[in-house]
Amino acid sequence: MDAIGYATYTIPFMGEIGDVIWAPISAFILYKTFGGLKGAFGGIFNLFEELMPGLDFIPSFTFMWVWQRFRNEKEHLPERRSFLSGAVLPRK
């Protein structure tokens, strides 16, 4: 999806006009893809980023994917247990 945002600059003089068209579509796709509060925040940020001149280099979809990917790994860590007693230890 980030590549589509960059592609608006391949046609001369269409960069910012293409961004005006792409910005709301991109924001909606990001919101639907990631959902919830994270998707709403990402969608608003993406809309702003696409509409503001000079900020198109920010890969919004990639950042959101990385954030979700590593956040989910942290949530699904196995329980920590004491070696001697087998009691569940609190996470740090």
C-alpha cells in the first residue's frame, strides 16, 4: 500500500493531485486493515501524512504492520515458571 502512495509521483505534476485522491482511500484501508483504536489513529495519521506536502516518504502501512506484528508476539509469550517450584512468575 505504501508503494501505491509513492506511485502518484511517477506521473509528472500529478503527485499532490494524486495524493488528494489517494489519501482518504488509504486512510480507510488502513483503518479497516488494523481496526480498533490503532486503526483509527493510523487512519487519521495516514490521511494527514498523505495530504501534507513532503511527508509522503513515511511508510505508514509498514510502520503499522511492524507495530502490530511485534505487539502480538509480546502478548503471546509463554508463561514464566519457577524452575524449582513450578509456580507461575509475573512478567517483567
